[in-house]
Amino acid sequence: MPEPRAERAYVALGSNLGDRAAHLTAAREALAALPTTAVVAASSVEETAPLGGLAQPPYLNQMVALDTRLSPRELLAACQAIEHAEGRVRTEHWGPRTLDLDIVRYGRQRVAEPDLIIPHPELPNRDFWQRELAELQAHER
């Protein structure tokens, strides 16, 4: 059976606990080390206010473009393992975290599963994701 062709995926990185910049660096390095995956571009890093109304520190956010042969489900599992390795503990929705990795887009694929929706349903609501995505896509042209 032939190996699947690589897809361009966009993954959003966010951190608001601990050494935020170091968590983003660790995430980029871990994503680049995934099998059949390469980080092909990274957006600027920007600081944003937290979403969801809980009192918590501001976030550092960034988006990376990957070329990957991992399936969306495999990429999700890898992202969750990277989060865990950086000390992510899932306690409350919209709560503070050492690292949050979200698959924003995966090629032209659409996925609608209970724990995985692609394109990410919050993309239209997050101006910073739209800016970061536009920055990455501008370099592809």
C-alpha cells in the first residue's frame, strides 16, 4: 500500500504558565521530531489576553505550518502527548495551561468527531489565529 502523501497542517501553540517562550520552543521542536512530519514555517509570537473570562495570565501564541503524513487523529494524539510532556494538566475548560496545541487546519480535510473538529471551530472567533494563519499562508505564495 503506498504511503499517504504529505498534507499541510496548521497547528496553533499557546502557553500562559511557566516559561511560556520555552514551552513554545519545546512544542516546535517536538512537532519537528514527529515521524513523517516537518515544520515548514512558524508565525511571529504574540501575546494575547486569555479567553473565556477566567482570571489568568496572558498567553503567548504562535502558529506553525507542518507537512505531515500523520493522519489528523495521529497528529491529535501526538499534540496531546507533547502537551503532557510540557506539564499540561486538563482541569477546567478555558483554564490556564503550560501548553495548548490545536490543529487549526489539515489540508482541505474536514473532520467532525466528538474530540476532533477540523477546521477548528474557533478559527473565525480568534483574530490572532487569523493573523498567524495569514502570515504563514503569505509565505506559501
